[in-house]
Amino acid sequence: MKQTNKKRILVTGGAGFIGSNLVDRLINDERSVVVIDNLSTGNVNFVSPIALFYQQDICDYEVLEKIFETHSFDYVFHLAAQISVPDSVKNPNYDAEINIMGTLNLLKLSVKYGIKKFIFSSTGGAIYGDNAPIPTAEDYCPHPISPYAISKLACEKYIEFYSQYHSLDYTILRYANVYGPRQTPKGEAGVVAIFTENMVNKKNIIIYGDGLQVRDFVHVYDVVDANILAMNKGSREIINISTNKKTDINTLYELMKRKTNYERAPIYNEKRDGDVKVSLLSNEKAKKVLEWQPKFDLEEGVKNTIEWYRTSV
């Protein structure tokens, strides 16, 4: 019998930029939160002091089981992952070990210890591939072109398996290109974070390819809102979390150049392996099923991100 009426929640990857923002929101909503993060890309300073923090690896099953046994979680938010597309191309085995085997550990323990729901952070930016219809809806069959995207799709299929054979409830959230406060180039590298650091510090900006790659940039606070809503909605669903608005990298560069008073011209390098040319996700299902919609437009979100960097880094 539990000693508190607070819902007990596990957030893997809770020291990362998405995870730590989610932890803050959960604590603000008076949830009891446990964070697991091995700090390979996360930052312990991002973790709320109110959360209970374990510096552990999701691939260590025995340690994970002790944590599950101790805390009797109601919900698991699984964000811990190897998230670099280029790194996954260089080392697919390492990517699969973390993303697939780590997820399987969590799924097994979630069933064994009777959690109410498993909420999984997947990718929409990479999973659909290069030839998807634009905007891409969830019913389009993914054609991932990087080991990172392949591993995320494999995790989705394992989650569906555990739901079918073990009655595990879940929601899978496929994110567009997430950006915002606490995203750093060193860890969960995204183009907004990289541009922010280099522009603020008057360093060169490198654009891979011709800069005409199209992305769908969604603010981390909107992503956190979607995760919170998924606790009670979207049962056994796969849902895109996106703005359904396309922005090419050259346009992003010009916007951020104005916001930072940056003066240098960009340097164009070869396209990176595994990068898709166009990624634009439909968010109609998120609006209907989660009753969610993005609040931040790109200009406001970029301003918010740059202000955080200037005051916190």
C-alpha cells in the first residue's frame, strides 16, 4: 500500500533537455518523480532537486529492477536514447544496444511491476524516410534511412508486442525537430542549439548540404505538454508531435542571424549521411486524440531559446 496519493513516475533521460523540462512540469503538477540518466549527454544540473536522481544506465537490467521494485511506478516516460543520426551511422551496434536493448529492459520491468502506462519518445523527423508524402501522417509506412531511425521503429514494434501479449498500455509520440531551452550542441545536438551557440559566440556557422533541407521545428515546452496529455489520452496510439509548418535551414539561419545580430556568412559542407531531405509532420491526430496543439511559433521559440542560452550558459 502506497504512503502517498501522488502518482509515481519514472523519467528515463531526465537530465536531457526534453526530459529535464518534462521533469520540471511533472513536479510542478505535484507528481513524485524519479530520474534515471547515465549523463552521457545529459546534465545533472538540469535535474530538479525535488526529483530523486539515479545516475544509471538503462542497459543495466539488475540495477533497473531494484529501482522499479523500490518505487512502484505508475507511469514510465522513456526518453533515454542514443540520439545522434551521424553517430548511429558510424556505430549501429552501439545505437541498437542503447535504444533497443535498453527499451526492452524497461518494457519487461514495466510489465513485471504493473505500470499503468508506458509513454515513449520516438522520432518523426527521421523515421518516415525521404519519400514520404508531405505532410506525413502516422498511417504512412516508415522507411527509415539511418540506424537511429531503424532502432526507434524497432522499439515501437516491441512496445506494440508488449501491449498485445502483456496488455501494457502505451502512447508513442513521434517528435518533429525539437528545440528550446537546455538543448546544447555538446549533447542532444540540434541545429537551433548549434546555431545559437556559434552565433552568440561569433563562431562560424556550418550548413550541411545546400541548406534547402526542410524541417518541422517544435518547441520543447509544446513537447512537454504532449507528454503530460498522453498520461490520460492516446491509449495504444502512435501520434506525431509537430507544428505542421516547414522551415528550410537557410531560412532558419536568416531568422537566427537577425535575432543574434550575427554578421558572418554560413559555410556550406557536404550533406551528412542519414539526413532526410524533407521532414514535415501532420499534427491532425495530436489535435484530435490528445487535444493538443503547439503554442510556440518559430520566431518566438528561437527568441526564447537564445535568451536562455545567454543567461544560462
